[in-house]
Amino acid sequence: TMRLGIFLHIALLVFVISFFFLAVKTQDVDIGFVRHLISHKQIPSAIFYLRTLVAKMPQNKDVRELLGRALLEGGSVEEAARHLQLAVAISSPSAELLHLIGDIHMRRGRFPQAHDYYKRSIDLLPSIFTQEMDLPTNPTLF
């Protein structure tokens, strides 16, 4: 079983590397693939893939945002913060990006700043979404 685990890990790494060369060659970043890696807790593979993409496309906001998310989930809070702030500088932030920055402030114990980013994240969401999710939209609650 140990050999099978090592084999599967190597197979995944070979797949990620070969996929990277295809994506970079065509400049077509498969965000879905990276999200899949992150959601299945393949954080080291996602970070490896995303770091390589950032080196090739440093001005791609989505790649920076995903790298920040993967790094945060992997416990590298400071490096995650750097990439998320660069993503904000590249283009206007998404609700998810603002939420991730709020998460970083929470981990640092900076609760007022986290609150501000969470509120900004909710403000970007369409009102129909916040109603469906039963999220508070009354600004006095914040």
C-alpha cells in the first residue's frame, strides 16, 4: 500500500508537470484543474503548479489569487498575503479575494481589519445571493 501511495503521488506530479507545459504553451490556464487540486487537499501539487504559472504570468490576477488561497490553506500566511495583495493591485478584487484577505487578518488576530474585508466581500455579492444564503445585509449589523 505504501508503494501504491508513492506511485499515485508520482503519477499526479507527472500529470501536473505535463499539464503545466501544455497550459503555458497555449497560455490557457486551467483554473478548474487547480481548484480541483485545492478542493481535494492536494495543496503541495497546487502550490507547485501555481508558482510555476506565476513565474510565467506574473500579472495574471486569477493565478495569484489561487496561489494565495493554496498557500493560506497550506499554512504559509505571509506568502499568501503577499500574493493576494498583488492580485488586488493587478485588478479590482472579487468577493472571494476580499474574503481570503479577511481570513489572513483573522489568522493574524487583526479582527477589525478582517471585519472590514468580510464586509467588503459581502457588499460585492449580488443581493439575491445574500438573501438565498441568509447572510445579514443590514449595514448596522456590522
